[in-house]
Amino acid sequence: MALFTPRGLKVRLPLDYSFALMQRLYPSVDAFKVLHTTEGFELLPSSMAFLAAIVCFLSECSPITIAAVVASVSVFAHFMRVSGLPVHALFVRLSNAFSILHGYGLYLITLGAVGFIFTGWQGLTAYIVGRMVAGLVNGVVKHFNGQRIKRDVGTYLTTSEINFLNAYAFHARRTDQSLDLGVSDEELEESNWRPVFVDLALKWPRVVARFTRD
């Protein structure tokens, strides 16, 4: 069964495994918050690139500087995700806030307006170039990281699954829970994690309704 985040991001991890991890955090951190944080990690490169671009636009940086900063920030944020290194809570919160702008396309309007007013079409073009360069680099990193994960754990994980694990680790650090991503047979028993699932189903039935078997 695949899980879905509140905004529809698909996480292809076994239900019992996912909720066994989230049970460790419950009730300090519920399942909804973990899934919402997963979205924050998913959008981390985009949100950081957006913030970097806005700063560059307001500072009236040159097109070359804008492209270089946007590309560098996006690549670094992606590396933070795939490496599993701790990410400061401020960046995760900003990325979660960005998900609202992203969901309604408001960030494009904001980006376009600020960029054009302060740097003209040259600045906006530089932003696009920076994102394209970052996309190519991140694609290469994603490929080799995927091969590494498959070699180490025997299965391929998409970025969505990695971001879910990042979200768990993020909250585990903040609540002094185990960072071990392995779960015991006892933890996988439905009686262990079902209260977390029921809590999510009662509070956010539309989220649970999206869960599918595949």
C-alpha cells in the first residue's frame, strides 16, 4: 500500500513499516505532521532556490550571479536530502510554508513580479538557467544515489521515499527517538502501529482515503 501526503505526494513504502516508524514519534508527533514534513523535504531545493532568487533580485545582482547562486543553492539542498544530513528546522518550516505558495502557483507570480521589477527579463532568464543547470546536476546525483541505495538495501527508493525517511529522522532528532530506520517484528505488528493510523484516519480521513494498494 502506498501512502500519500496531504498534498498528494506518493510514498511507496509498506504501510506497516511506515507507521511503525511514525509510532515511535507518537503522540509527540502525529502521522499528519510527518507526512506534511515529507512535503517540506520534497520542496526543499525549490523553496531554497526561490528564496535565494528573491534575495538576488532585491539586491539587483548580475544575471551571472543570480544563475550561479540559484544553481548552487538548489544543488546543495538536494544533496542535503539524499545524504541524510540534518537540516535546520527553519529551512524545513520555510519549505512547508512554500508548499502553500507552490500548491496554488503563487510563487511563480511572486518570482516573476519581483524578478522583473528589480532585474528585468535578464534576471528572470538567469533564474531559469540556474534551475536548469541544477536540474541536470541533481539528476546525475539522483541516479548515482539511487544505484547506491539499491546496492545497499536491495531495492530502489524514489525521492519521495527518501524524503519520508528524512522527515522521520528530522522529528526523531527533535524528540530524542532512535534514528535507526530498521524496525523489529514487534514494531511491525498491527497492534503496535494501528493507533497512529486510526488517529490519522479520524483527523484526516481524506488523506487516508488516498492510500492505495500497489
